[in-house]
Amino acid sequence: MEIVWLIVAATLVVTLWFGAGRMASRSFGVLAAGLAALLASAGLCYLIGDSKTGGYLAGIVGALLCLLMLIAVGGVLAGALLRWLYERLRPPVPPRAALRPAWDLMGLGAFAALAVILSAVE
């Protein structure tokens, strides 16, 4: 059970960093693309898990990965909200430079694709 909590904690830390970093650089398009990838992945994992029949606990991996993707969406939104609050409570400064290329978005997309693949493999 500890490994599950470690996976959830690692997911939250990485997605909080993604949301806060993108909000700091005001890269709203990349932030929206990351949220769209995670939400699409959650929907696909749910649909794949729901379509599984037969066997004991059929589709449980798809349902669990759907929940993990929704936790990741919550982490991105929480990171963006915390960074927005931080910027509102301090004196104005120019935005940070955005990461080029968007390595964080590529990693988030790979994470979402891996979840869909693992859901389908079950």
C-alpha cells in the first residue's frame, strides 16, 4: 500500500511543479494542453476499463489509472492556483522565461500515454 501512496505523492509533486511553472511563465496554452492531455487520458482509461468483461475485477487497472490521471489534473490546477495566489500577494515582477522546448509537457504527455497503454494491456 505504501507504493501506491508514493506513486500518488510523486504524481502530485510533479504536476504541482508543472502547474506552478507554467503559471509563472504565463504559458497558458501549454498549461491548457497539459490539462487536455490528462483529461483525455483519464477519459480513455475509464472507457477502456469500463469495456473490459470477464475475470475477477475486470477493468480495475483502467479505473485506478483514471483516478491517478484525475489526481494529476488536480495537481496541475492546484499548482497553477497556488502560483496565481503567490503572484497576487507580492509586488509585480516580469514573467519568467518559458521552457523551450516544453519538456514538462512532453513528460506529461508521455505519462498520460503510458496510463492509456497500461489500461489497454490489462
